[in-house]
Amino acid sequence: MTVDGWLQDTRTSYDTVADSYADMLRGHLEDSPYDQALLNLFADLVRRSGDGPVADVGCGTGRITGFLAGLGLDVFGIDLSPGMLAAARRDHPGLRFSVGSMTDLDLPDDAVGGLLAWWSLIHVPDDAARVALGEFRRVLRAGAPLMVGFFVGDQVRFKSEGYGGHPMNLHVFHRPPERVAGWLVEAGFTVEARMDLPGSDGVLPGAVLVAR
């Protein structure tokens, strides 16, 4: 994995699995009450902080973007993979999606009233993840909420295939919540809440941090 190679590997891998990913996860939120509760919490925090446009960074096929739009948020999606965004535009034709990297967001300073990174930091190496959190801080308005979800642990797995058996070539980072919280503080955030998701029946343990 080279310094910048992870970007191309992530893009190519998700371009390859985009349609299978969309098919496999379509309707997944309907059976995920905790995910729904956390996303409802995020939407409420956005409204309480003054509303405004919301960025779903690493939006993939737009399933979370669509859910947030259904809650009344003015939300748009950003993802590295054109293939994933093609599926997002097909499944959510009324929403806005654009290709971009979380390490270099094409957004002005103080542009958004909320930012969601829902398991989208999991393929980002540590140094680049810290850059991404700095970008999140730059584009968020003062007092606006950030919600970050990720796999918990202290390991890096290599993923060679997935979502229907298609080839993939990327790393999956499992991180202790304390480490990610420390990076958020370094980036200028105040961490307000942490929710642990133990995982079961093939679902890996995760955590969600809320910060401003």
C-alpha cells in the first residue's frame, strides 16, 4: 500500500462491486433499529444547531443519504467511486451526488451544517484519516455536528474480495474509539458522545462518535 495508492485501490474496488453492493444492502436499514436511531439522532442535532446543508462523506450507493433526506435534511453525498455514485443516482434520482475525496473536499470553509462519515473512514490509512478529520473541521460551521462510525479493534485486515465474490484490493482498519476520539480533539473538535455496537451474527463490532 503506497502513500496514495489506497485512493486508487479503494476507487477501483468499489467501482467493481458497486451493483452487487447496492443489491446486497438495499433495505438493510429497515432491519437495523440502532442505525436508524443514531441517524435520527444526527438529524435532530443538525436541526438543533441551525439546519443547513449536510454532507454524507463516503456515501457509497446513497442508502444513508436517502434515509437522511427522508428525515427532511438537505443532504448531499460525496464518494470516491464513480461506480458507487452511478448506483446512488439510479436509486436516489432526486438527490445530489459528486465524486470527491474526504482528504481534499471540494467545499468552502464553513459550508455545511452537519457531516456524516458512516463507516467511510475504514479504508483510510491513519495519517490520511487525520487529514480527513481536519477537512471535516474546515467545512463544518461552528457548532455543527459530526457523526463518525467505524469498526472497533486494533488491526488492519486485507480484503481481496467481497459483495458477491468480486475482486477487491484494499485494507480495512479497525480502530479503538479512544484513538479516533483523540484525533478528533487534535482536529479541533469536542467529542460529545460515544455509542458502542458490540456486533453479532457476522456483524463486526463498531462505534459511533458525535463531535462538534
